[in-house]
Amino acid sequence: MGIAEKVEFLRHIMVSTAEKHGFNLQNPEVLAASRELDQAILLAMRVQPKYAAS
């Protein structure tokens, strides 16, 4: 799985988790999913600068 695919996968997980918890963005599971997605996005921006521009 490439970095773009990983970001999309984690985005899907975060949205699903948020839905599951009534879009409560303070829910610990939603926050954890969001942090993991943020880390993947930062990695993508470091590894593939063109990803940051899209």
C-alpha cells in the first residue's frame, strides 16, 4: 500500500469512527483515528512533496 492509499484508508477509518460516535470529535477513538491520519499526512508531505500540493 502506497502512502496515498494509506492516507485514504485512514481517512475512511476516521470518518467511520466519527459516524459511529455521532460525529463527537472529542471522543477518544475519533481523536486517535484523527492523530493517526495526521501522522500519515505529514509523512506523505515529507516523502512526496507533490502530495502536499494536490
